[in-house]
Amino acid sequence: MTVDSLISVMESGSRPKGGVSSDRGDIPSLGGENIVSTGGVILDDVKLVSFEFYSRMTKGHLKDGDVLINKDGAQTGKVGYYHAPSNPPSCINEHLFLLRGNPDEIEQKYLYYTLLSQSGQNQIRAQISGSAQPGLKSTFTKSIVIDLPDSLSEQAQIAEVLSAIDCAIEETEALIDKQQRIKTGLMQDLLNRGIDPKGILRSEQTHEFKDSPHGRIPVEWGIKSLSELAQVERGKFTHRPRNDPQFYGGDLPFIQTGDVTSVRRQSLSDT
């Protein structure tokens, strides 16, 4: 079935001519920056519009469970699910579409996860037009075909399983963020104060410190330049064609800038 045949509402919003900010206004106004590329909605630093402007808007008022799609710009096609059980006043700007399915045919979360799936994203990307300013036309839903269980109960169960996985991912990411903050603080302490021979973290209350160009340091420490302690070398890059077997496609790893920021990190225990 096409998404167009399953939705009852598809709208975009607007913004005041004078622009919006996150510190002036009464009503949250979501835009493309509030949709996460991997799916979902973030409300950090959300922009605001006045209640008067919100009241004048004829389209784009948000409701709990609305599915949001980034309709233009560099990240066209991003999909989010707006969750606000108490339904506080909020809206979207002109860079988003909101979709509401026919409640007798499709569950909102099922619609969200279907559009977020690889098949859904591939179909959405196929509908993006324009090179200078890529975007989706309001008719794009007519070309998006999805598989749909007849049972609303089954749709809800499928969406609930996927939602539980999302919650587990969020909890894991929150734990990682917490551990990263702990690590950052511990690194600051260890690399600026160190540990004494008894394994105790030094402090100025219990150990002797001295002044240095980089602040107070333990009296046992000194200051040296990186060049005194390490050998610094640059690699070499060839501009020969990538299909040249003399330089590419060999057996030895060739580490580049992108590899340093790769999602996959090598554990120190691997070395």
C-alpha cells in the first residue's frame, strides 16, 4: 500500500518573517535540526515562536505521535517521532512535514518505523529532487509503498519491540556519556596531579607541588617539550589512480584521517 492512501493529515508549518530564536518566544517550533539522522526527535535548544503567531498558524500544530520528515536541505528525508503525551502547544516550521495516519488503518509508531527502515529511506531518497536545494514534494507519499499487517494489534506489537530496542540504545548511550565524563575528569586529575608511590592521587593538601608554565604540578615532575619525548613523522600519499595495483589493493593497512575518527575503535588491549 502507498503511504498516501494510509495518512489522513500531511502538513508543513511556517515561521515569522523576523526569524526565531531559542531564548525569545512562548511556543516550541521544531525544524530539521531537531530531527536526528538515525531517527528520533531532540528538543535541545529548540526555537520558539510567540503565542500570537502560533494561534495564527492554520497548519503545522503538533500532536503527540506525529511522524516528522525533514522535507528539504542537506539531510532531506530524516524521520522523527514526536512524543508529548500531555500535548503542550508546539509546532513545526516550513522545513518539516508532519504525517498522521488514518487511525483505523495504521499505527503511528508503525508508520514511523516503516519510513525509518532501509526500504523506507531508500524510497524517500528516490523522491528527492533538485541539486542546489534538494527537497521532497508534497506528493512524495504517493510513491512510497510499505508492507502493512491488517491487524492494528500486530502493528502495535511490532512497533513496541522496536521502541524497546530504541530505549535500550538510549540508556546505553546515556551510560557511555556518563562514563566519558568520568573518564575526562579522571584524566584531568591523573595527568595534572599523578599518583604517588603508594597509589594515592596527589593533592596540594597532602603532597608538595610547585609552580610551572602550565600551572601547579607535583615537585617530582618536570616540563619537557613533545619533541624531546617523541618522534614525529608524516605519512605519504600518492595521487596515482586508486586502481593502480602498485600502490593500492595490497596487504598492508593504510591509515588515513577518516580512520582516526571511525566509529570502530581499536582497544588498547589489542596492541
